[in-house]
Amino acid sequence: MLRTLPEAVAENVRRVRSRTAVPIMAVVKADGYGHGAAAVARSAVDAGAAWLGVTDVAEGVALRDAGLEVPILTWLNPAGVDATTAAHARIDVAVGSVDELRRLIADAAEPVRIHLHLDTGMARGGCPFGEWPELLRVARAGRGRVEVVGVMGHLPRADEADPAANAAAVLRMRQGRDAVLRAGFGPVIVHLAATAGALTDPATHFGMVRIGAGLVGIDPSETTELAGASRWTAPVVHSARIAAGTAVGYGGDHVAERETHLSVIGVGYADGIPRELSPGAGVAIGGVRHPIVGRVSMDQIVVDTGPVMFPRGEVATVFGPEGGPVPSIQEWAQWAGTIPHTIVTGIGNRVQRSAA
Ligand SMILES: *Cc1c(COP(=O)(O)O)cnc(C)c1O
């Protein structure tokens, strides 16, 4: 089924809501997974998402400038986060180390809302459990300059869709939360799960789930059908008939076995077409999938259209949600030996986005 971006995001918010009763944070980092941060954020909030999440304060400010009013959390701020901007724009800052917290307390002229970030088993940011008591002591001493409103962790293995894989992180999260409550902080919102945990393991939901990939139709757990939120089209810029034995593209890697027709599409690796593709990669033109032949160039790919010679301007679909001849983002990820996230976040700046 074909949907606009807002419709697809709304449908995905509904599908997540059918699996959990807790509020949803819409994660729109990396420009909304390549789909446009403000457009995805607006669609998600209209569909009921209560929070927004991005990596840094600058991305949060851009969302405020776009008119989004819901709470915003950032979790990857470089040293010297702009405490004044965060306080003024009401952008929450996740803090995952004692150093970071001390610095923020020193810089905060006005109270900054913070989420204490616990390492729940990834060793990629977040405070190690052994340093958690010290983090809580410093946060308590900094009251008035920082206000603890949340506690966060992140699941290292939720995409395995196996609750047993999450058990250690869930336990750690409970211990971290209990320590925060014992230390006398007020009500805090506790959040651990991203898309995969939200869709597969209720024990990970706590007080909120953070949904990024799922908003744009990507389920890292591969358990749930979500609505594809984007279609990438590009025109045929050149077509030609070639004789058997003709070499195609840089290095002449591909040699036509028979007389055939080629169409050149004006998208290349600078636009996010992966340069390394397994055989079978293709695009849809005229309702049929045609293989990409020869090397991917910076600005173009060549497609073997067999007996058909497409006119200039004919529209090729690189990917879309409809299936059949139209490749999916998941197929592109398979062809490139990667995950769908890298396909959507790799789409270049010169590819025009439209949310309609
Ligand atoms: C990216 C990110 C998310 C969203 O993850 P998805 O799997 O895309 O839903 C949630 N939390 C944190 C900390 C993240 O960095």
C-alpha cells in the first residue's frame, strides 16, 4: 500500500502502540534516518509520540525552530555542551559520566534537565554501574543547576528478538533505577528499549520506549511488518542499444553477453547507492526490475533493460514500500551486505526530499 511519509510514520506509531502502553519517544537523529528530521518528528508527534530524541543540542534546537514543543532528549553532546541553550530551549541532556556531569553543573547558569545514562552492557557511552553511586552523589550536590528527570540505558542485543538476550540489561536498569529512587530524586522517567525491544520484549519497556528505525519502517528485530515511509525515484538520463561484447562502465567489469539496451540513471555512490553490490541488485523501470550492470559511479548507475529502450525522463524507482519489482530498503541492505539503517542514512544531500 502506498502512503505518504506522515501516513507511514503514523501507521508505525500505531503498530508500536499496539505492543506497549508506555509513551513513545520518536528518535529523529541523522536527519530522521535520512527522511527529514522535522517532517518525521512532526508526523510522529501528530500520531501521538510524546517525546523527541536526537543526538545533540543543535539538532534539538532545529526541532524547536521547526515549531516542535514536546520534550526533547539529547544523548551525545560533545564536551562543553551549551548549557544555556539547553536550558532555554528546554532540551534535556543525558549524562553518562561523572566528569560530564561536573562540567555541566559548573556551566549551568539556569537549571538543565538531565537524564542519568547508565551503561546497561554496551560499553558505548553511559556510566559504568560501579561509578553510578558517585554520579548520583554529584547530581544530588548539583541540585538547582541540574534537575534529574530521567534514567536511560540502551539494549545491546534487542535485535535478536530474544528476551533472554535482554535479561542482563533489564536487571542492570532496575538496579540503576532503584538506586536513583533510594537516593531521593523525584519522579523519573526510565527508558531502555529502542524499536526492537519495544516490538519484542515488554520487560524492556519501563516508562518509555525510544523509536527511531521503526518510525521509517525498519524493524531491526525483523519480527514485525512496518510501513515503508519512503520512495526514491530518479529519471533515466540516457539510453542506448549496445552490441554483444560491449564493456560497460569503469574497468569494463561487465561485458554484455547479447545485444541489449542500457539506461543510465543519475544516482551514484555520492547519493548513497552502495558502491559494493552483490549480483541481483536492480531498480524498477516501467513496472519491471532491471539489473544494475558495471560499476556504480559517483553520479550514475547503468541498468540493463533487455529488449526495452526507455526514453529519457522515464522514472526509475530505486526503492519503495510497494514490493514486487520495486526493491525494498531491506533488499538494498542485503545487496550491500549491510543493515537498512545505513541505506537510509547514507542518502546524499542532493537527493531532494519531499514529505507529501
Ligand atoms: C538510535 C537510538 C535509538 C533508536 O534506535 P532504533 O533501533 O533506531 O529504534 C534509541 N536510543 C538511542 C540511545 C539511540 O542512539
